[in-house]
Amino acid sequence: MAGGKTVRSYRDLTAWQRSMDLAERVYTISRLLPKEEVYGLRAQLTRAAVSVACNIAEGQGRMSDREFAHFLRIARGSTLEVKTLLELIVRVGLTEHSEVADVIELADEVARLLAGLLRKLNSDLAS
């Protein structure tokens, strides 16, 4: 599945590896947000970022391509949620775009990787 390599674990998936990078970067950014956002945007942003990697792992662990595809769609939705929240914290003036631009690009990369995995799974399911 992953570029012709055998996938023994979710950890072998580039999408999971990059989603872990995304979660780590989101945590770094979230620490820069004001204390009053601990239970607001900060909490929602970190939950969404963690959800991406967790859904990839859970879906792969289900050992069913149909269930894996379902969890990949959830992970992709969480990736887009992360992007939206990052854009929102810029729009409301909590940070500068330059502070989050590379994280938004990383979220785009993760979304592309998830879309590629979904295409592959859907192709396999159609066969």
C-alpha cells in the first residue's frame, strides 16, 4: 500500500508519520496562544491535530480496508479542521500568518497523503 512497501503497522505509513509531525507543531503553536484560549481554540486545535494520527492508527488497526477508509476520511476531516482553526487564529489576531504558514502547508501535505491512501483503498475495494 505505502509506495509498494508492505505496511505492517500504522507507523509505516507516511501519512501517520507526517500527522504526528503536524500534532507536534500544533502543540508548539498552541502554547503561544493566550491563557484565556486554553479551553477554547487552543483545546479544539490540539484535539483536532491529535485526532488525525489517532484515526489513521485506529483505522489501520481495524484490519479492514472499508473501516480503514472510513477512519482515513475522519482523519482528513480533522486535518481540514486544523487548517481552519489555524486560519481563524490568524484572522482574530491571536498570531501572525507567518507563525502558522508552514504548519498550514504541513496540514495540506497530510491531507494530500490521506487522499492518496483513500484513492488506493477505494481502488483496491473496487477490484
